[in-house]
Amino acid sequence: MDKTASSYWDTPIAYLKGVGPQRAQMLNTELGIFTFRDLLEFLPFRYEDRTSFATVKELTSQEEKYVQLKGMIRGMEEAGSGAKRRLIVYFYDGTGIIELVWFKKIDWIKKQLKPGIEYVAYGRVQLFQNTYTMPHPEIEPYQGDDKLGLRPVYHSTEKLKRKGLDSRGISRLIANLLPAALPHVQDPLPLSIRQRYDLLPKAEALAQLHFPKSSYLLEQAQKRMKFEEIFFFQLYLVQAKIYRKQHFAGQILDKVELSRRFIEEVLPFRLTNAQRRVLREIYADMKSGRQMNRLVQGDVGSGKTVVAFIAALIAIDSGAQACLMAPTEILADQHYKSFCEFAEKLPVKVAKLTGSTPQAERRALLAGLQSGEIDLLVGTHALIEDSVQFKNLGLSIIDEQHRFGVEQRSKLWQKNEGIHPHVLVMTATPIPRTLAMTFYSDLDVSIIDELPPGRKPVRTIHRYDKHRLSVFGFVREELKKGRQAYFVYPLIEESESLDLKDLMDGYESIRRAFPEYHVSIVHGRMRPQDKDYEMQRFARGETQIMVATTVIEVGVNVPNASVMIIENAERFGLAQLHQLRGRVGRGAEQSYCILMTGNQLSTEARRRIRTMVESNDGFEIANVDLEIRGPGDITGTRQSGLNLMFTNLAKDYPIIEKAKKAVEELLAADPTLQAPEHALLKKHVQMQAAEKLNWARIS
Ligand code: ADP
Ligand code: MG
């Protein structure tokens, strides 16, 4: 509803019939419901299908499912004593008898249930010693078929239940609220759009969400809410982008001598077509005079680093500075090294700044940045500290964007006084292309959808723990050929001493199994210097095996490593598995990724593993990930402020398309939303914008 509107919606919930001060207090603390608006927006989280009755005769024992029965009480008895005391009610529906069983509230139930009355019992059927039973059913007198339907189920808590506010209780409050409240609902979507896209009015949609008259109307109500949700999100993003393009000038960075020289004389390989296309897109932005805000998506190993470097060369060539921020020291280090190598034959000065840069060195470095002597700065979070000032920062590059919070990014964005630097965000966790286009509408998106030639796809294999010996044998064969191997364990978090133990046990057994090889270990609880030291040893080939947690997930590049064993692979998410696997297959050799799991796998885990075994394509994997997890966790979208209540990004694509189209049509017809019929809509957008503030310009 329209949040700007009247005080009606802000009426404290205590004033609603059936609430009062005590219950109001509880609704406040338990569910965060303070006002009429809060209650109206407190939607059921699911619906029970109470449209039809099952019969006892036709019950099957195959599945334990919820059913609704209509019948009478034939008798009742108590059995057992103490904790085992229970009430058995014999319930006859004309086709057979089922036992309704209560372990709690026995005396109360006994008083409620009367013979000779028709009841409706709803619950989960179990087959217990050849008899059908229904433990703790919901039971109530039958009130006629017109009272049947889809019944809303609301979240409640133990405390509220004790005050009579279980799901039914809450639904009664909402029933009290609706008749007076619905006429106050203002529809932010103009009639013209509702008509064109066949959408229920808002008030009707809300009514149906609480008390659906049919599953068709419920679906229509949900469709309407999804559309609205996406519509305003899109409208907001598109407007933000238009605003940014109109208002944020960018330095004109258009010199290409240096980058041309680099590509022709220094670079040891030919850029792929995809890399070249993306560079053209970047270049067009950088010379446009408007600030670039571009996301580069590319699968693991697609060669984003060199694209970043060339973009930096364009900036430097044009007299500006550039910086690249990486999420970890290890990565910053690695980028620094490749950039130094790249820059060796070029008049470009590269420097590195991280949290562990010594004080004296840091001072010199800061001076070099201010004088403009340093052209390209690589580093970690340390880059966003206020003391880091540039002479003229023209381009900010953020690698593996999901590791950074929105706020950190926008700080980097503000690094240059006067004119803002161009921003390039690189992410290796693809999100499905269609979604990227939709949900980064305020960003321009470039996609590197091609791997450098000659890459052999990593072969991925699933093995159970009991095959460990043969897996070790396989690893030994690879090591004998002079290759290196990773063993990866689930993340070590602050409190998870169990994981640390697993890792250390694993490390010991690997050392025992491979006495002839050197083994490195890296995990999140080590000091950065120690981590680094071990990484370097592995990278130089002084150790042949790297035992690690997911700290190596992102970006690490050791082309000679050709085997990756992932322990407890069922505990990793798809995006993470794909990232991890990207650590091998970087050289000319055939590489392998072996996913180790226990025997027991959930359906979801099985699907993840199967997807990994079958596909090497990050975009395809991202699609499956989206289907499994929903969008909330998908990299980047959470940080983009995308908090969707109704829409399922994996499934609702048709609605998303329509909402997007509606936004385009609206802005084409009325770019500034001046038409009177768009007044409410405009107000809605302004509210939303106020909530999101300025970070949207970068995320
Ligand atoms: P990512 O996109 O995962 O960050 P990198 O930039 O680390 O990938 O590149 C992976 C590897 O591929 C590096 O060793 C890089 O030098 C190499 N590479 C990048 N582009 C090409 C290319 N066009 N041809 C051959 N090798 C390339
Ligand atoms: Mg990278």
C-alpha cells in the first residue's frame, strides 16, 4: 500500500477489535506488528488446501500427507500413563475408522468433542501397527461446504499461541481488519497498466492473499504483487541509471597508444573475441564524457585480469591514475605480480597497498599517489581508507565484486575530488544473463562468454568417502607426473572448531599418505603472513600438495596444479564449487576435480553434485543455483538491495519481462512521471528512492 498515506495505516494495532494492550504488546515484540499497516502486510506463508475431503477407505500408507476428513466421533479412550498418556478418538467418516490421537491437552480436548456432531479433522495421516492414525489433528465442527477453501497459515510463536494468537487467531484479527482497511488501500499502479497487463487492483489482491476465494484468484493476487514488486524495482533502477548518465560526468579517457603497444608487443597471447568486444564497450564508456559504471561478468578463467589491465592502461595513457581492489591479500598480491610483469616494458609504475604494508613504505606510497608518480595501485580494503588520496583517479576496478559490501564500493567511488572515477566491477560468479540484464539495470553489463583457446575442460568426478584409497592412488599418479594437487575442506569459521579438527586430521593423514611429497596448509585462522608464505611455496612448486579451506576459492592462479579434491563437497554451494574448480584447468594439462561426499546425500546436494559433474559452464550452473536457492543468496543481488517478497527469479521470468516492458512503456510516454494519473506512482518511487540512497549508483 501507499506508505505515504494517511494516519489510518499508522493506527496502533491495540485499537483493532480483538487485540487490546496486552496482545498488542506481544504482537509488537514477537512479530514486529505495530500498526494496521503492519498487520495487513503480514501475509500467510502458506495455504492449506481445505477444498475437498479425503475418505478413510482410500487412504494410502505410501506417503504421509495432510488430509481433511469429515465424520463423527464414535468413541474415545485414554491409554498409557505418565509421559505416554494419550487420548484416542475413534473417528468414523462413513467409509472407515481412523484414530485421532492427542498426547497433550487431553482433558481440554475431551471436554470439547461431542458425539452426534459432524466434525472436520485435518492433519497428517500415519499408518501405525496396521491402523491409520492422525496425531494432533486440527478439529472443528463442520460448517458447510461454503466455509471450505484455501486456508491461510500465518507464522506465530509459542508466546502468541498461549495468548490465543496461533495462525487461526491471527487470521481472525485480519478478518476484523480487512473490511474497514481495504477501502483505504491506494493502488500505486495506474489503471492503464493494470488493464494492459490484466492485474488485480491492490486491495483485491491483498484480500485474496489473506483469504483466497480460489486457487485461481490466489494465483492472480500473487501475480499482481510480483508484478508490482518487479515494476518498482525496475523503475527505480532505470531511473537511477538515467539520472547517473545525465548527472555524472566522467573524465574523457581516450588515449590508446599504450594499450595498443601492450597488446601488440607485450601480451604473449591473442585476446579472445569476447575480451576484445568487452574492451570496446569499456573504451566507449571511458571516452564518452559520462561516468562508466560497468559490470564485467566472465566465467572463471575467461581472462578478466588482462581486460582490467588494458582498461587501466587507457586511463594512464590519458593522464589519469587507476586502482584495482581485490578481496584478499593473496589475490591482491597475485594481481600485483601479473601487473608488474605486464608493465615491465611499459612506462607504467605499479604499486601495492594492503593492510600489511609496512608504515614507512606506506608513507612513501601515499606520497607517490598524491604526486601522480604511481600510475596503478593494486590492493585490498586498505585502498578505501581516507588517507589514500590520488592526484587524479580516473578508473576504479573492483575484482570479484561480491566480496565487497555496497558501502565499501561506494567509498571507492568517491575517491576522486570533483569528477568521479569510472567504475569497473569484475565478477567471476555469473548470474544468469537474463537476470543480469534485468537486475543490474542501473549498471551496464559486459559479458566475456568465451574461454581462451586450448583449455581442456576440467573433468569432474564424484566419489564416496569409502573410495578414498583409490582417489589417493590417482592423486599420486598425477604428482608423479610433476603436477600439483589441492585438497579443500569446508570453511573454518570463528566457532567451528570441528572444521578445524577435520582439516588438521585431513592434513595429517595426507602427510602420512604422501610421505615423499611436501604439503602446504592454508586456512582462515592463520596470520596473513603465514598464509602468504605457504601460498608462495605452493605457487613456486616447493610444495606439491596444498591442503586448504575455501580461502583459496577466489582467483588463485597456479597453472601446474591439475587435481582438486573437494572434501565434504555436499557442504558447498554450487557457486563455490564452481569457483573452487576454477583453480585447476589453468595449464595445458588435463585437470581433474574430485568431489568427495558421504553416502547420505540430500536431494539438493545430489543435484548440486550432478550439476558439477555434468557442466563446466558457469552460466548454466548459475541457473541451477538460482533454481535451488532462490535469488536471495545469489551473489550480488542481495547487496543490490533486492529483497523480494513475492517474486521467484528462477520461475517468474515471464512476469519479470512484462514488468520490465511496462516500465519501458511508462518512461517512454511520461519520462518524468508528470501525468496526474502517475502521481501516486511517482510518490511511491520517491519513497523507495529515499530508502535506497546513493549507493545504487555503484552497485
Ligand atoms: P579470471 O577471468 O578467472 O580472472 P584470469 O584473468 O586469471 O581469469 O586468466 C586466467 C589465465 O588465462 C591467466 O593465466 C591468463 O594469463 C590467461 N589468459 C587470459 N586471456 C587469455 C587469452 N586471450 N589467451 C590465452 N590465455 C589467456
Ligand atoms: Mg580473476
